[in-house]
Amino acid sequence: MVEFYLQLNPVVQAVLKGLAVILIIFPIGGVCSMAERKVSAWIQGRPGPNRAIVPWVAWIPLVGTFLQRLGLFHVMADGGKMLFKEDALPGHVNKFYFVLAPIVAMIPALTTVTAVPFGAYLDSAGAVVPLVLANVDIGLLAVFAVSSLGVYSLILAGWASNSKYPFLGGVRASAQLISYELSMTLSVIPVFLWVNAPGMEPTMGLGRVVEFQSQPGFWGGAWFLFIMPVSAFIFLTSLFAETNRQPFDMPESEADLVGGFHTEYGAFKWGLFFVAEYAHMLIGSGVFTLLFLGGWNPLPWIPLATFVGWLSSILPIAGNPIFVGVLSITIFLTKVLAMIFFFMWVRWTLPRFRYDQVMEIGWKKLLPLAIANLLAYAVGIALLQS
């Protein structure tokens, strides 16, 4: 099957990759929407989306009641409403840019996922080969560069709405991105100083980071979460701000901006903004998993190859490349979904910061901490490698 795919025309391969990304990202957006409600209901001790009664479903033996209480029909109703509800276009907006903004929001979300490895398999020599749509040496730089373009959609939405509250939301989005992008970038430099040891081919690929968390020995098999906890904390905090998740949801703060940049939006265009938000959460969680949680390695000090070797003594098919690929994807997605749950947990636990507090945290707290962390690890790594 792999050989057949590799023999296809590059244009056909690109189309198949694009369709695969769309068919995965959009359903995940719907599932995250349902999970958001269920998690919030569970954390706050109140009924979640479990009261959508569909009579004919209740008659299905064994699973009817379960499907109703799962909240699946809320997601179906939301999807139908988003697609078929009248998509009003206010008369006072700049129509071209108003329509363009949600499209621009989706482009970075669907593009950056191509540079993020989502699993691995073992080749004939027993080496671990990452599964990634675009295996480029500038992997993390590509993710940072393209994902930062997503703020243009919020600025366009706020400006094109010709309304004060959306405009303020767009301004907040641009200021917040600049404030926390610096700290996020500085937090990952120690990781790549460590993995680009002298004598090795330099790379910014995320596969190399996972490779360094898969080596033998105490320090070789330790996840970077344990080796560089401050970097992980700075990156995670910046990730909350970059994805506009509470307590950093200043661009859409309904307490003081009604709905922020998307106040004038509804129906399908409104839905695109939130699919893009969940997509950015998914990609950000994936990058954090690769950088600090060992990627597709099941546990610290237990790399994928070792785990597969243990399974081979129990399951004869454990060494099959397809089995290894599915296993690695399952491990990786489990960590990513745990991260998304953490995003939702924080949203329904912590109160929203004030805007001045967000700026103070970014410039007066997080940025100096990121600089000090970079200097400390730069000196320490230089001493170790010399």
C-alpha cells in the first residue's frame, strides 16, 4: 500500500494529503465542541449536553440511551445549524474582508499540521522513521511562522466589522500574539541547543527532538519535561495565550467586548473561527507533546522500539510496520487528547485575567524568565558539550 501511494503523481499525493487533513481536523473540531461542554459540566457539577431527547433513538436496544446521554445529537444539531442557518451579512461591514477573515483563520490551522509528526514506524533496519506529511528540516520554524499568520484573521475580522468591540478584540489579539510569541520562541531554543550537538547535522525538525528522548541511559530516555521544566512551563503558558484560551481569551472576552472580534459573525463563518481555534489547540498540543512529552514514546525511559520489542514476545504481529505505526499514532493521540482535556480543565477552573494583567505577565514576568532560562541552559549545555 505504501509503495502504491509513493508511485502516485505528486499532485495526486498533495490532494490526498489535503483531503486527509480536512477530513480529520473538521470532525475533531466537532468532537472538541462536545467535549468542551461535557468537561465543563463535569468540572462544575451540572448537567452537560445530555438532554437532547430523540424518540426513535431511545428505542434502539442497548445503545439508545447511551447515545442520547453522550450528547452526540447536540453536535449533529450544531453542525446542521452551522451549515443551513441563514448566513447574514451585515450592511455596515467591509464585505470582502469580512468574508475573507474566517477563511484566513482556517489556512494556518490546516497548513501547520503538515509539518508535525504524528507517529512513527520501524524500518527494515529497526530504525524509527517519523510519520509526517511534510518532513522538513525547519519543522518547528514552519509551524511558528505559519501559525502566527492566524492573528491576521482576527485583525481582519475586527477591522472589517466596522464596530468598536470587534475592533478592540482585533487589536488585543495582535498585542497578545507579539507579547507571548517572544517567550514561546525563547523557551524552545534550549531544546534545540541540546539536540543539535556538535558534529551532528543541524535541524529544527521535531523528529530529532523525539529521537533524543528515545536514547538509552537516564538522561537519554528522560523527557524534556523533566530536563527543562521551566521551558515547558513557559511554552505551555504561551500556548494558552497564542490559542486565545481562557484565562488569556482577551480577543473575545465577552465580559467587556460582547464577543470580541467575532461579534458580528454567525452561522458558518462563525463556526470556522472555532474550528480554527480547536485546530490550533490540537497542533499546539501535538508540538508540546513532541517537545516535552516524548512524542510517540509510551513512557519516560521506555522508547517505542523497546516497547515494540517487549510486545513482539507476546504478539507475533507487533513487529509489523503497520501495527507499529497504528500503535505510535495511538500513543501520540492519547497524549494530545490529554493535553486538550487540560486546556478545557483550565478554562473552566481559572478566572479570566484583566487585559493589563495579560500584558504584565507577558512582558514583565514571562519574557524575563524565558531569557534567564535560555542563558542558564546555554551556559550549562556549552559546559556539558565541551
